[in-house]
Amino acid sequence: APWRGEVEGTTVGPGSIRAAAAEFESLYRRLNRREYVHPDPLEFLYQYDDPEDREIVGLVASSLAYGRVKQILRSVSLALERMGGSPAGFVRDSSPERLRASFEGFKHRFTTGEDLARMLEGVREVVQEHGSLEACFASLVGEDDETVVPALTEFTRMILSGAAGGACPLPDPGRGSACKRLHLYLRWMVRRDEVDPGGWGRVSPSK
């Protein structure tokens, strides 16, 4: 039986759904290319071959992905400059004091350098305990979970708990946030195609 649409009583049947799916697939094949990415904070991930660097860069870039795109790109670039050639090494080897000193004076709209340093403190705690952000996240995804939302809630809680209190640029799924930026981060890390570089092989894109 056809499904009744919500717009002016229109009817949507299996045939029209198949047609729409074919159109979306056509658009995907034509437009899902790296040459169309700029300007987007995703482009910073292309500079890092090491998945451990990329997962840190992705979290920083996605956490700052709000506001005007020109300012986003500038802020992400400034943040990564302060982290040096290996963001993973920077986070792993930095004390809380060094993190705060490194981001002193940094500002992106509502996010201060201290906020960013707190988030990276939490990241450092998670990496020290699990070996990588991927290993942590993968350990939280249950076989019966239909989506990544339960794992994302716990993953964020773990980073926030290591963030030494105060503000942190990560949204909190447990408090009702839609978490657009966190889902953006997961898309970058879990999917692998012409646009999304991937790096997390232990988390299923189907979730």
C-alpha cells in the first residue's frame, strides 16, 4: 500500500521512493568529490595521514565548526598551528599547564583558549586510558545498538569528566543536544570515500 504524505495529502509510493533514491545516488556520484569541499573545516583532516593525528584534528575542527565559515577556517588553522606537526603527540605529551599556555589568547566566538585546552585535557585522559579516541569509542558501541547515540553520550561524558571543570566546546548528548558537530566528526572519521577520509575502522558506518 502507498504511504500517505504530510504535504497537502500527497501520496508517496515505493516507485517514487526508488526514483528519489536513484536521483540521490546520481547526485552522490557526481558531487561527492574532494574538489568541492573547500571551504569546509573537513579539509584540515586531509593534511594528516596518521589516524591518531586525524582523530584529534577532526575533534578540534568539528568543535569549532560554528559561525561564519571564513572565521571557522581561520580559528581551526590557528589552533592547529599551536599544536605543531603532530597533534596527537602534542596532546599526549602536554601537561594541563602547557595546554593552557599554548592556547592563551585564542578565541573563536564563544570558545576561548582555556575552553579548548580543557577539552584537550579530557582527550588526553581518554587517550591515556584507551590508547586512542577510536579505541575508546569502539568499546562503547554495543552490538545491539541501532545507532551510535548511546556510545556518543558516554564518549562525550568521558572527555568532559577529564576536562577539569568549566566550559568545554563539546555539546552534551545527555542534556538533549542534537550534537550536529559531533555527528559531523563521526562522519569524517567513520565514513571513507572521496570526501570523508575515515580512519576509524572499528566503528560501522551503518550505525
